[in-house]
Amino acid sequence: MSELHRFFYAGPIAGNSIVTLDADTAKHIWQVLRMKEGDHILLTDGKGTIAEGEIHTAERHKCNVSITKVSFTARIGKMLHLCVAFTKNNSRNEWLLEKATELGVGSIIPMTTSRSEKAHVRVDRWEKILQSAILQSQQNYLPILAKITPLPQVLKQYEDVPQKFVAHCIDVKKQSLAEMLKPEGDTIILIGPEGDFTQEEVNLCLGSGFKPVSLGKQRLRTETAAIAAAAYFNVMSDEQN
């Protein structure tokens, strides 16, 4: 089954049913992959469901699939909530979304701070990027993509997460994320804008139970810092499962 081509399907998936894939997916199947009636594929809804199906109709803008087998995969391990002050450079934001998804983050929260740049939000395009990334990395769960959220609201919404970290560049004593991160609980990490958090914002985070962490001696771009944190969490999680 792992050798079959994977595709995303947002609707309900049930055994012994026929589903119609979206036009872009149908075109890719017919024109790029040259697949035809009778070929087998895999579908996932990004919520843990994985289904094997047989192509019933394959045309340029239409592809019907007969579902032959459906299974559900429970999410394994702890969840990382990656909270990032997105930049105004949309290509960098999209790179972040793709790589964070490949690394298995549980949710992505675009955050606004006092020094944030205005990000150009393209929700439909962003969701397509997430879908493509889970297919490429052979995962069955899409990360939750939150709405753009101000920092104070983030602190309130995620107050019950067991591990809470804020990464900043202010010259005070901080421990590395590698030293602080433990495998036993869900985690949220805040990555500030390119101008960094203000001292007042860091104080606000600390007052809400967030612990200050360092991601190394180098000064990292926002999206680089976010991916560094996600990569470390991913490796640590894999070692525990």
C-alpha cells in the first residue's frame, strides 16, 4: 500500500462508495501521472483516515474513485503548537508552512506582535501547501492552521499546554531548547518577528508561565528559527515513540 500514489480528499470517505476528486487532482492524475481506469491509489482526509481506491473514471477534469478499503490511524505522540510572527515576505511564509508540516507539527499559529510586519494571508493557497506537504511526507494528519492571533490572545488560548517556551534574542540568561524540552507533554513555542519581541512582551510571556529559550548562538531569521524548533521537537518525539 505504501507504494501507491497518495492524494488528498477533503470529504467523507466510506467503504464501498465512489468519491469525486477535485479538478486539480484529476488533472494531475490524468495528465501528469497518466493513470487510468483500474489503477489503485490512496486517499487521506488529513484527519487520520486512509483509504485505498480504484480509479473508476479518469479524465482531464474529472476523476471518480471507488473506495475499496478504509482504515484509521490514531495520532501518535505529543503535539507541537508552532506560534510564529509571520513576515511580509509570502514566499518565506509558504516555505515555513511546507517545512513545518513535513516535520509533523500539530498546529501553526500566525501571531501578531508590536513589531510584526503585515503578512499577506492567502488561506486557500496555504491550505493547499499543507495538503501537498502531508502527501509528500506520507502523513495522515494536517496541522491545524489557526487564524492570525495577537500575542495576548495566544497566551490565553494556550495557557493549559504543559510545556510553554518563548524564543527571543534579548541578552539575558536563557537555557537552550534542547535542555528544556521534555518528551512527556504537548508543547507551544513562540517565535517572534524579525525585530524580536519587546522586553514588555517577553515579560508578558514569562508572567503567563512561558520559559525563555535559546535556539543557538546564531541570529536566525524568523522562519529558520521556527523550523529549527520544529525539527528538534520532531527528532525528540521520534526517539520516544
